[in-house]
Amino acid sequence: MVNLKVKVGDLSLENPLIAASGTFGFGREMAEFFNISTLGGISTKGFTRLPKIGNPAPRVAECDCGMLNAVGLQNPGLDVVLEEELPFMRSQNATIIANIAGETMEDYIFLTEQLQSQDLAAIELNLSCPNVKQGCMTFGSDPVAIEELTHQCAKRSRHPLWIKLTPNVTSIAEMAKAAEQGGATAVSLINTLLGMVIDVQTRRPILRNNTGGYSGPAVKPVALRMVSEVYHAVSIPVVGMGGISSAEDVAAFMIAGAAAVQIGTGLLVEPSLPWKILEELPALCQELQVDNIADLTGTLELWN
Ligand SMILES: Cc1cc2nc3c(=O)[nH]c(=O)nc-3n(C[C@H](O)[C@H](O)[C@H](O)COP(=O)(O)O)c2cc1C
């Protein structure tokens, strides 16, 4: 019997598969077809203090080996999340990771405080969305801001605090160290890579926002490199993501150093993907000669 349980710090998860923020909503559509309680966790759509309508369309575009999105954090806002979405997720016995975003430090602090009465597995601070003009990636590219923001939220939170990092920086290891210094329980990475797709006929970007976040299989090698780098730079756990679409991908992220993983774009392509991977993981673990999937974490042997 292969044991799929993993730990992210003190938090135990039934298995390492977490639905990535923004690709699973709050689980309502998926719960009609799948038992969403069997996932290791669900990172909610990123929500803000007030409702957001997001960016104008077109805001998603399929492209080579992945997709670009500039959704711009469309969400119903904190009140609706507290009154309707989190209760729904709880009614389904989902393991909830609340993904939050803000424009100012006060926004993040306010949201963290408001979530303290909730039953959550973790809070994930999105310091990495490339599709909004203020906050998020602006904070996530500045180690001083990351450390301060993490510190302010960590000292107010009884829940584990995960800091979600952007790959759109020179050194993601430096950003991860700042999060660790600020008191983060874990870091999650990567968010999307800032990109652009162009319509040559109109000579305009396809996305109305001009730029968007690139995700899917194409970003996987970048994500694996970053997970490996961050794993060696910090001693807090790493939650890895970026282009995962198979059991082998999950194993690769764990070997690179991830304690758990998130699946995003893969879910949009094939909604049953995490359940398919869950079925395949025990056989893969046997092939890789581990009884506990957690034993894969950080076993990468780099060449000298
Ligand atoms: C349509 C879409 C919406 C997203 N929204 C969010 C979000 O609200 N908050 C967040 O932290 N990440 C968001 N992300 C980023 C994903 O959670 C993930 O970090 C990224 O897509 C890389 O993983 P993947 O290649 O498996 O999709 C979004 C991604 C997509 C494709």
C-alpha cells in the first residue's frame, strides 16, 4: 500500500494534489461532477476586499503549449466569500486554502484578520498576479515588501500562511528568503509568466489588457528550476506548480523539492485530471520504490 499523505509544515494533507487558484473557482461547478473532498486541497479563486469585475474581454487566449490569461482577479469580494462560498466548500468537506489579493498592505492585513474566524487549512497570499495594476506582483517583486507584508499577516494569523511567488523576477530564491524571514509557513510557486500574444492582421495584442499570464506545459521547466532553486534556498516547505498534467509531473515537482503541488491549466484542459493522477500515483510510487510519496520530496540529485 502506497501512502499518499503529505505534510506542508504542520498541515497534513490526504494527498499532494491541490487545485490551483483561479482554475477551480470555489469548487461549485466541479462539485457537480466530482467528489472535491478527495483532493489534497483547493486553493480558492483569489479574492479581494471588495468585488472585482476583472479586465475587459478578450482576457484568455490559447497559445503554443499553454494559455495566456488576464482575468484581472474577477471575484465576488470578501463578504460573499464568507457568506456563501466558504460555507459551500465546507458543506462539501473540501480542504480550503483561501487565496487572497490586495492593492495595499492594509488590504492583505484586513483580509487575513477577517479570515481568522474561518476553518481553513491555510491562507495563500497572492503576491504575484501579473494582471492587476496595483499590489500583487508589485509587492512580490520587492523582497523588502514581501518580508514586511508576510510579517504583518503572519503575526495576525492562526492559520498557516503560504506566500505565492511570481516568476517574473531576477531571483525567486531571494523572494522566497524574504517570505521565510517574514514568518511564512510555506512558499507556493510559480504564478504565471508575463507574456503577450499578437494578431498580425490587426497588429494588436489579442488580449484587451495587452499582456497576460502564461501558464500550462510550456512553463513547467521554468517552474521546476525555480522549485529546485527555492528548495535549496529556504527551510520552509515549497508548494510547486506550473504546467503539471501527469503523475510523472507531480513526481518531478516533488523530487525537485515540492512538499505538495497545485494543478491549474491542466484542470481547464481536463477537469478530471487530478482524480486521474490520484489513481496513477500509487503505481508510479511503486515503480520509483517509495512507500510514502512524501519521501520523494527533495531527492533530486544535481550533477556536480
Ligand atoms: C485563468 C487563470 C486564473 C488564475 N487566477 C489566479 C488567482 O486568482 N490567484 C492566484 O494566485 N493565481 C491564479 N492563477 C495562477 C495559477 O494558480 C497558477 O499559479 C499558474 O497558472 C501556474 O500553474 P499551471 O501552469 O498549472 O496553470 C490563475 C491562472 C489561470 C490560468
